[in-house]
Amino acid sequence: MSGYSKSTVSRAISGNGYVSEDAKKKILRLANELDYVTNAIAQDLAKGTNHQIGLVLPHVKHPFFKQILEGVLEKSFDTHFKIVILPSNYDEALEIKYLEQFRKKAFEAMIFTSTQVSEERLMTYQKYGPLVLCHKPAHADIPAIYTERRLGYEAAFAWMKMQGVKSIGFLFARAKSPTTSVTISAYEKIFGQKVRKEQMLTGAISDEDGYALAPEVGQFDGIFANSDNIAAGLWLWYEERGLKKPLIVGQEKLLAGQLLNLPTVDNHYMELGQEAFQLAISKEVKQVSIDSNFYPSRPTT
Amino acid sequence: MSGYSKSTVSRAISGNGYVSEDAKKKILRLANELDYVTNAIAQDLAKGTNHQIGLVLPHVKHPFFKQILEGVLEKSFDTHFKIVILPSNYDEALEIKYLEQFRKKAFEAMIFTSTQVSEERLMTYQKYGPLVLCHKPAHADIPAIYTERRLGYEAAFAWMKMQGVKSIGFLFARAKSPTTSVTISAYEKIFGQKVRKEQMLTGAISDEDGYALAPEVGQFDGIFANSDNIAAGLWLWYEERGLKKPLIVGQEKLLAGQLLNLPTVDNHYMELGQEAFQLAISKEVKQVSIDSNFYPSRPTT
DNA sequence: TTGAAAGCGCTACCAA
DNA sequence: TTGGTAGCGCTTTCAA
């Protein structure tokens, strides 16, 4: 420092408080010469905040997570908040690690696109800041934004039934998840029968998985896949072998589904991401739902 | 604090330095009761680092950026580094803002997937830490990892020529970019003629853009698109109208291209992301290139 | 084995 | 308009 005191320099550089024009000029010129800048971490410490939001994602291979990410980034764009990606790989221990960092003020808010950790445990961290979920919570006092998929799914199953489908196979990412429960319950309502274990295939995350699982769905005349990409992977397997395809329904209204004219359920996940970000910075404790829509395949000309 | 001094407590909690078993137990028990945890920002300040890497992305709509992101996240997973997403929207002023934050120690390293800012300017920030580029720089002393696309592109054009294509239209994201230059030069080498302005269509980022640009490519019998998704969007437009399609070549070996059996150039962008991360934390100043590969369409059965 | 004290680099209040 | 001083909440060295 040459000339003025710490405080004056701070004021000159940050622009908070009175500094004479003269002093300001001198200080800024010198700072420039000395290549001096303030330290962001120290500023954060002094201000007690870092304007970072942690976004927990198991991975970014499934459209659900990609689209949420896209929505979150879009909305964060015109704010001073930064998004820190926290890859969780569906690992509870990792989620807890991130929650502990949150507790240590590493982030101002957190968005969970998926949780392994129990809701009760999650709630014990709410006192440290906004914590928003991307699926429907059991408790009312935890902020959440989710797609109400029941109606979309029911419409899809009703349509499949109408098309004469007798036996449906499901492609899921995991055996237990919010997705599986709502899918199963919608199916049981429309078809009036319990889902059997054999109907549920898991491990479907990207299109390759759909392709890989294709050999195991021979006994079904209808397939409900957890994304259009996975549906397309399955389609490709049949196509390559010239086999008769089951009736395949996808999700998310993605390009691949459109190309193949597959019926699909649009769950509006990008919008979900946008809202999740807003909710995280609003500090409101509310739950918002978005309805999904079913789109049958276009009539073939 | 009840009983011991600041230092002893710090040692007990962080696990650095000698603390008697007795003291440690008491301190940890009390910390637990009082719900006390260390402050991450203060720790960062004291340690002088925050283990964050800034990843500059114009957006995440194009496969190039999506795949780099995926690669970066994958590699960051087993390190203590966190990825902070910095959306730039191809805006130079924003890039500079991020560089200034970097200078203020907001990140330990930065990865630029795209730059508007000049290389010279970028280089003035190298003294603040590793700065890695995802395209081939003009200068040798800036770390970079990029796909050497020349050979893949030349193979693609040679193949198109062999198929009898006379007039090629190009779909680009922007009019000026590393992509446009290498594409143009590969084309000119193979076809032995200059690219005319009319051949270049811009604004192609996602499949919708390919669809939207389709009406403007009627005069070409060959299309070189900047991703399979964009190629597929274009394909869809023709398909819906039952028109004869030009020979369409895509890039990235994506699902959509596979479904339509489009020839494609694989630029290995996910691998690029992985290497970019490694380069960022290695602090080495080296330039690494990955070769792209051309895949003609499969022979139709 | 523990504690005092200096430092990390800033902000912000209060006098002067 | 400026400077002194007290935080922000930790880590780390050096004595004791």
C-alpha cells in the first residue's frame, strides 16, 4: 500500500463510501500498475456469503438431468448466482457429504434432482438454507417442484390399451424411485391389474441401455420406456434385426422419438429446472407441480 | 467455546496436530451438541484456495458443449475439485468478467469450451493459474486440448464426392469459429474449389434449427451439418414433406444419426472434456489433440 | 499436550 | 473525506 489506508483503498476499489476523486484516481491507477485486485474468497468471508448454489445430479446422461440442468443454468444466467455441479451417482454418502458442505456454508442453497438420503434427514438441514427437491416430497414443509406425471401416464396407458396392447414391459433407470411408483400406480389403475416383477426392467439410462435391454422384452407387445432415447435404442435393436416391434412409448418429446414418430409423454423437465432455480433463490417453502402431457404418434400418411 | 482454546478446538476438529484423546472427545461431543461446524469460506481463505474450477460454456444445447461437460464432470468426480458452470452465451464481456473473477481467485483453474476473447488477452491471465482451451490455439504456450478434425472432415468430403455430390451446403452454429475454418479448408482441399457465401448457413445449434433451416438448402445435393441432431432436424423436414433428401452428413455419432443411418464424423468430445479437466488440474502447459473419425452410413440391407 | 498470537484479505463501523 | 479498529472464522507456527 502506498499512501492511503486500508479502508480508503477498500472504498476506492469497491465503490462503497466516500472517497475524494483525487484519492480514488491515485489508488485505482496504482492498483492497476501493481496488478492488484481484491481477493474473492476474502470478500466472501467478510460478507458471509458466496452466492453459489449447489446442484446435485446423479449424472448427466439421462434427459431428466440434462434438461433440469439446462433450465437451471438458463435462469441463473441473469443473476449473480453461480451453479456448482455436485455429481452424486445415486450415492447417499456423497449426498450427505454435500449436505455437510452446505451446512458449512459452502453453498447458499441446494437443489436435489434426485435423493437417496431420506426426507427426514434432509429436513434436518433445512435450517441452514433453502433446499429444493425435484420430486414430490412426502412432507409438506420442504420446497419442491415436480412434474405431476399421473395424468400423462394414465393417458399413455389408456392409449396403449386402446391400441390393443395386452402385456406391457417397463424400462426404468432404477428399481425403486419416484418414477417407478407413479408409473406402476398409473398402470394398475388403467389396466386393473398388478404389475408383475418380470415386467420391470431396470438399468435404462441412455439409449445404449435401451438397445442392450431389447433382447429381454420379447414377451411384451407394449413397452413403456423412461425416455424417447431409450425407446429409440430399443427400436433400433428391432429394426436392425427386421423383427416386428412392440408398441413403444417414450418420454420427454425428444428428437429421437420425433424421428421415429413414437408416442411420448412430455414431462417438461426444462421448465422444472427453471422453477427449481427460482424456488432456491426465493427462499419460499412451497411446492409447485407441473402437469405432464401425452402425445400419441402422428397418424402415418 | 467452552474450555479449550481456539487452536485446540481447530486441531481437534480438523484432525491436524496433537490433541489428547480426552480433549478431543470433549470438544467433538460439545461441537455436536452445539451443532457447530467449521465455516468453509473461512477455511478457504485461511488455506488460500477453494478447489473450484470454472467451466465456461456458451450454452448446453449443442452436443459439443454437452459432451464436454459430461467428460469434465466424470473426471472431476473422484477429485476434491468442484465444477462451477459459467454460462457465457458467446459474450466477450461476460468472458472477461469471469476472467476477472479468476484473477480474484474465485477459481483455481478455468476451462474455456469456446472463446470470444482474443488469445492475447487470455494469455495475460495465465499468470493467475491454469487456463485451458478446447480448440487449437494459435500460440503454443497456452494449454489446450482439441479435436484435430481435418482428417475426419476430409474423409467425409471425399466420401461425399465419391457419392457424386456436386454442391454442398454447410450448417454452422456461427459464421466465424474454429469449426467453420477447418470445415471450409477441408472442403476446399477435397473439392478443389472455394466455398461460396451461399453455401454457408448459420444459426444451427439444436435439431430445431436444422429443421428451420431446411427450406433454405434446396439447391444443394449434399449437406454437411455440425451435428447429427441438426442433420436429423433437417432430415425430418424433408421426410414430413415426402421430398427427396440430399446426402446428409452429421457429426458426433449421436443416437439420432444412428437411427437414420446417417454418415457421421465422430469428434470425441466427451473424451475432450475428460482431458480438459486433467489438463486443468495438472498445471502442465501442453497441447493435446485427438483425431476425429468418419463413419460412412451402413450399407442398407 | 495446549495456548497465544499472527495471518489469510477483506468489509464496515465509528471517530476524527 | 480519511484512518483506526474490530470483526469475518479459520489455520498454523512457536513457545510454554
